[in-house]
Amino acid sequence: MPSAATYASRAATKIVATLGPASSGSERIIQMVQAGVDVFRINTAHGSSEEYEQHLADIKAARKATGQMVAVLVDLAGPKIRLQDLPDGAVHCREGAEFTFVRGENPPQTKTELTTTLPTLVDDLQVGDRIMLADGAVSMQVVETGEDLARCRVLQPGIIRSRQGVNLPGVKLSVPAMTDADREFAIWAARRPVDYVSLSFVRQAAEVSDLANLLIAHGSEARVCAKIEKPEALENLSAIVDAAGIVMVARGDLGVETDLAEMAVVQKQIIAICNQRQTPVIVATQMLDSMQHSRYPTRAEATDVTNAILDGADACMLSGETAIGEYPVETVAMMERIALAAEKMLASSEITRTFHDQHRPLGLHPLTHAVVHGVAEIVQRLDAKLVIAASHSGATALALSNLRMSVPILGVSDREDTLRRMNLYWGVRPMSGMPLDSVRKLGSLVADWGNECGTLSPGDHIVLVRGTHFGPDVHNTLVVHEVK
């Protein structure tokens, strides 16, 4: 069991870290957990199932060593379109030059021919469509289409390289959201202790539901994470958020598929809708990108993380910084420092995310909703030091998380998978081994735990929320415990 001091010193904003060559091995993963990681991301676009199995074993060892119930997010690659190998590995695209995308997966025969990992790409292209390459560094426009080709003219010059991504802003692709490989990895994840599975390039809510049903069919209660990175997703955002367990603002492809100048505004809009619907939201991509090769981030990157937190993000994600970067542990520690600094502003201001006059969270019983919102008033009036959410499913812990209170929330459950999922909820710290059968016993045990560690003192108040078997997922009991 972690010390109360550990819980008190951790940021309320959660940190998601991507695993890779730079962060493999149980020793390194333990260091990252100690530095502040709450959720580890396994990216199925890179690596093998054998590597993923080892990651899960290392994470399990880290849980045992640290006492932290870190969660696991498996990220499905989705129908990411990439260039096939180029004749010389790279081609300089000059402004006004013409290139031809041809049908098939075979390597191109000339320097002006291009093939992609989507053999049928030419069927979806029309004259006037834009094609973005190399993360948007190079852009082309379709000027002619044929049965087996699409001829394009370079608008924005630059260098393209083998296997780089291809984005098609505004193009309605016929490719499904889940590839055959995605389905295989989703089933693999469903049969293992995985807490979240993300779906890339989501366009509509039905795609999220399809993945959720696939996980359920294979015995998993993992939540689906909808990655917002397509214009179609923005058009159907409310329905997608309602269908998803969590949402990710995937700024890499989103920043290419949409107008880069509007990226910050779009991010705020997505976060706001997720907050209203009580759906945890992760902000991802290039948050501390320069720390792949530097011990310190740029001022702009530190500001970026801070603004995401002030906007209402539940978590911030590290990608290449921890997967292939030179300083994975230092990067996590820096994000933790930035989050703690940003949260001081949240605590000292009147920024509270109570939704009395907004949408009542889906699936939350009216009694639970009323009790949860009464907690904030009691915490303020009594200057309570800790809130305990005793929950089977974690729904009450999630509702308390959205209040953005300045006091820690201790998540207690009789289910390990619920405890792990709680680790993505803002301000919630899951704790195993706590009794649920007695409010008095639970309050006394937590009080003793905090007293011994010096974070609670005699006279301090603890607010505890739990149910009395009124109904499934109904939390109709609110108890105030005074530390003796």
C-alpha cells in the first residue's frame, strides 16, 4: 500500500506514457511510475505481440513494487495510410512538380510514381482533393484521376521519405475503422488485463460501438478510447463522446487533417464536450516533444501542457518522448512538475467543473448525482482533507473527478479492474485492500493510514461516499468522518 504522502504529492492530472525501446524493462517502468506515470500505452503500430506480452509482465511487476494501480491502454493502429518504399528512400518534391499515385502495393517504378499501403486509394480520390505527406510538410492536389491512377501537383514543396504517413483532409475513405490486424489485437487485448483500447481514425459513433461489442464478446470490460483525428469525427463529436469510455485529442493526424491554425480552438471544444458529458479526455502528441533529445522542454511546450490542464484535460500523453526518447524518466518528472504548478491555479481560482445546469452524466443514477454534487459543498464548508469514493464500477469516482476539487479523492473498490481504470480519472487515486462492508471501519482505517503518514491530523474531516444496496451503482450514502 502506498503511503499517504505519495498520494498527496502526486498531480491530479494523469500522465499517459507510451512504451517502446527507451522505456522497456521492469526497472525502467518502475522508475517511470515513481516519476508520475498513471497509464502505460502499448502502441500496436510498432512492435510484436511478444513485446506487448513482456510489457504487460513488466507493468504487473511495477504494480507490485510500487503499490500503484497503473492502468494499460492498448492503442490500435487503425487504417493509417503510408507511402510504400521509394526508389532511393526519399524524393524531393518541388513546387509545381507532378506525381502519380498508382494502384497496388508494389514499390513504384519511377521517382514520380507513388504507391501506398492502401491499394484502393485511387478509387477514393477526386480532382481537387488535397493530399498531405510527411505530417503535412508536403502537400499535393489531385489534378486528374483514372481507373488505376491519380495525378497530383505539388502545392507545398519538401522531402518525402519511405513509409511516411499520408493524410487526406476532407476525403471520404471507404476503408473501415478497424483493419483485420486491429481486430486481432483487440481480441488479444480483450483476453488480457487491459483497461482501455483505443480506436484510431474514428468517424462515427457506430465504429466505437463495434469495438466495444467486440471486446464484450470476448469477455472484456475494457473501455473504448475514441481518438479524434478526422474532420468527420468533429462533425459527429457529441455522439462519439457519448459512445466512448474515454476520448483522446490525437493532435498529430488531427493537426494535418484540419486547419492547423484552428488546432487550439478545436482542442478546447473537444475537451469542453467531454467535460460536460463526464467522459475522461486525454490530450496527446508533441506535448514535450523536444525532450526526446533534451533534458528540458521549450517554454512553448510547458505552456502547452499547462493550457491543456486549465482547459479541463484529465490526462496528458507522452508518445515518442518515452517510447524512443533519450530521457523518458526525466520527461515524466517534468510533466508531473508542470501539472502540479498548473493545478495550483485551479485550486486558487474559482474554476470548478460542477454541472448542475448541464447534462446529467449518462448512466449515473439521480441519487448518486445529487450526493456527489453535495460533496463539493461539504468539502468546502468543513475544509475536508480527503474524499473517499467506495464504488463497484467506479462511476461515482468519475463523477467526483469532474468536480475538480482541490482535495485528493481515494478510489476504493472490490474489483481490481475498476481500481486500474480509476487511475485515469483526474484527482482520483485508487487503493486496493480497503474494506467495503463497513463505513465506520473504512473511515477509521483511512484515518489511521493518513495519520501515520502525517497527511491527516486529529480533527481533520474525511468525506466518504458509498451505497447501501439501494440499487446497482447507486451511491446514496454520504458520511463525514473526523480523525481522532
